[in-house]
Amino acid sequence: MSYSRDYIFEKIIEKLPTLKIHERREKESSVFILEYENRRAKIDIDSFVRKLGDKKTSESDKKIEEFVYYIVGNFNAQKKLSIDDITEDELLENIFPVVRASSFNKDNEKNLVSFDHTNETRIYLAYDFKDGYKLLDGSFLSRFSKTEEEFLGFAKDNLEKLLLKYNVDEVAGNKFYFLNAKDGYDGARIIDKNVLNYFYDKIGDSFYVGLPHQDTLIIADVQNKQGLEVLQKMMVHFFTEGLVPITTITFKYDGKELESYFIFVE
């Protein structure tokens, strides 16, 4: 059995019965706009279906569950966020930074608040609802007394308070650390200098870091060419698997700054 658009949409509609689906052609592909209770989300369903492969497996079923959970959580987060209901104290307590690809929201149609990070990435601000979060726009933040830069500072402080959890694998003398707190901000840990420096103290100048999608951060202690090749293959794999892919480009960390590092695999 292979999967289809209709099958995925049926799974979403099971959770969101009043969902309306609109198809729009962009260049040579179709993009679908999901509308639920006067809120909208744009998804590339065809790309997701291709990732599932031609056969029904427990792994592909899990990917569908995660995809549906992500979409439902997105709509629930939009529903919960009411400008009139959130106080500044609540905002300061629940604001976090998240990272997206530099191509994300390029035209800034939603006026989302963002900050420079690297050539490949930008930082956005999000309000956390425990079971999801919503990216914040300038009009929402403008009703409060603090500047966007001050809100970024509070968001970073909240990120630094989260627990750091990770697994370690070793391949041919190279160590790979996979952050796995599973709190929605594993990828965002690339912003946290405390986390980067914690690993830099372990690794030193052989420190590489990858952010293939929002829920994965790979930190690598690369000792040889094989380590670079393994890291690049991991980056491509996780990038294609992620619901919110970010970049396949790796970064080098020198204890102070991140620098884009292109790995060429023969």
C-alpha cells in the first residue's frame, strides 16, 4: 500500500472535523491551504507523501501521526493565542526563541519578529503553550512595554533554563552527540552559548554542529574524513525526515562564533 493525499487529509480531518482544504497551484506543484475556525496553515502535502515511501510500515505510520499532531497543535496554538488574554508577565515567562531556515517567511507577509543568526538561519520568537507554540508578530509584541530585542533576551534566558539531555554514538573514532530533551527546543539549543561551550570544553577545535530540522541538534567531535562523511549523511537524512527542515549545511564552532562549513562527500 502506498499513501495518498486523501489518506493524509482523512487523518487530519479525524482530529479537525470542520477543516476546509483549498488547493493552490504554485509554479509546477500544488500547495494546500488548510482552514480551521477562521485560521489558516499552508502545507506541502506532496513532499510529505513522497517521504513516506511506497510501502506502509510502522515507521511511516509514526511519521503520519507526528505530522497530524504537528498540524493540530499548530491550529490549537493559534486558537489559544489571544492578545487580550496574555499579560506581559505571562509572555515573559513563556517566550522562547526558535530557529528557522533563512528562506522561511522570506517575504515576511505575517510581520513575524526575527533576528539575524547565521547565513543559513534566523531566530524567531514563540509563545509556548506546553503542547505547542506560536510564532509572534510585531503587532502582537507592540502592545507591551519592552522592545523586540528585550523580548529576545528573555526568550534566551528561558531557553537556558531548560534541561540538557543527549545521547552519544561513536563511529570510527568520531563522537556524535544528539540532543533529545524532546521539549520542542532541541534545535534552538544552537542559540544557547552555554550549551555550545559545554560541548566545546569536551571537544575543542574539532567541534562541528548540525541543525537539520527544528527538533534535532547534532554536535560532532570529528577526528577524521570518515567522521565528516558520516555527519553529512546524517544531516541529509534528518533534513528530509523533519517536519520543519532547516539546513543541510554544517557549522564549525571555535568557542565564540558559528561559521558555515560545507562538507563535500565524494
